[in-house]
Amino acid sequence: MQDLAARLNAICDAQPFDTTWYVKDLATGWEADRGGDVVMPSASTRKTSILMHALSKVHEGKLRLDDPCTIEARLQEGVASGTYQYMTPGCVIPLRDAFVNMIITSDNVSTQMVLERLDRDELNAWCQGIGMTGTTHRANFPPPGLPWDVARDALATTTALDQGLLLDRMVAGAANAAAATALGSTPELCSLALDILSWQRLRNLIPCLLPEGTKVANKTGRGPRGRMDAGVVYKDGKPRFVITVYTDQVPLTMPDGMPGFAASYMTAGRLARLCWDTMN
């Protein structure tokens, strides 16, 4: 497995941008990382922690999955992610569906509807409390048109280790009530969260080179500085490994003329495939 870490790093070393990653073999407990504690732009990978914090509020009885959420025109302004920006204002959906669309299409109208029902200070405290010490939530969603070299601290930030920790604890929480309690949740709600992640429609990062039909519970991110993804890869119906990948300072155009985002997609895909081949 130490050879695996070296081979993962070799993939990253070959690229003209920064890549951090974290991997955990859920069968053996083996884990490794590359710059896992380096604070990186989180982009939409932060939405997994938003989902889990919101589900803790459901468990407390402060939110309900069937709470009505209205798609308002004000929430559609400046949105560049998801589909609800194009929907007719006034449509009402349950909070559960806002959770789903926040994750599976990274819909930022839905994200705002969820975040307006939460307190950001409490959200950040929840992240810190479960061990996500490198994660900070800032604005509800970033303004459009940010420059390529926008400062990291102007954005929501996280680390590869933080996102791996969260996913690992969600897997544990789905199987064990005490582990779920540590997240302020229940096994049923942890399982719901993993199900929602597994419905992900954006599969061009971690899942892109895995065998057709492989179950992956993941949340992608897209920012001006790079692309990122964090997920649980399943084998034979069971969680097999956790992998998180963060790319930063990705050039708009690669030396060969190809777009930088395509190289970041392929980097994440190659890292996940190498783990798949080694652990299966």
C-alpha cells in the first residue's frame, strides 16, 4: 500500500498544478494523504457538511424533511450552478428535495434555501466539533465572475483530510448508532445522506474511469482555481474506500493546448482508478 501512495503522488507530480488527496481503505483502515491538511478552496464539496449539519437539525426537530421551500426569483440571481435558476418562481418543494438538488446537481438555488434555514456560525462550529478543523464556510455562494487567482480566504475552504474524515464518519454512522450520534444524527439519516450522494449526476471526476455502474457517493466542486471531488467508492454493495481530491492553481490552458479543467478531471479519475485496481 505504500507503493500505492507513491504511484498516486507520481500522477500528481506530472501535472503543472497543485493536487492534494486523501485515501482510506475501509477494509483495512490503511490511509494516506498528500498535503491532506493544506487548506484549499472547497467549492461545492462543502455541501456535504451543509447536508449533514442540516440533517442534525432534522434529528433535533428544528427542521423537517417535508418543510416547504419556495423557489424565489431573488435566489435565482447570479446563480451559475444547477437547474433551479431556470424554474418558474413560486414553485414549492420539500426541504428533502432541496437537499437532493443541492448535492446531485450542485444547485445553488437549493443551497441558498438550505443555508437560509441554518446559522453559519453554528455550521462552522459543527464542522469544528466533529474534527473538520481546516474547514470554513463563508458566503452562501460565491459571486459570479471571480478571477482565476482569487484569494483562498475569499472563498469557502476545506482540506482533503477534513472531507475524508466526514465521509468516513458518515459511513460509520450509517452502520452504528453511537457513530451517528457523534454527528448529531441517526443511522437512518446518515444512510439517507449517503444515498443522496450516490445519486450524484456530475460524474466527471472520481467516477469517470471506474467501471460502468460503480456506485460512488460523491460531491464535486468547481471553482475558478480548480476542480475537486470527495466521495465513497463502493464494491459489491459495500463502502470500499474513501477518496478526496483537490486541485488548485489549474491553468486555464494546459501546455498541450487542452483546457485545464479536463486535466483536473482526468487526474481525479486516474487517482480513483488506481485505488480501485489496487484495492479490488
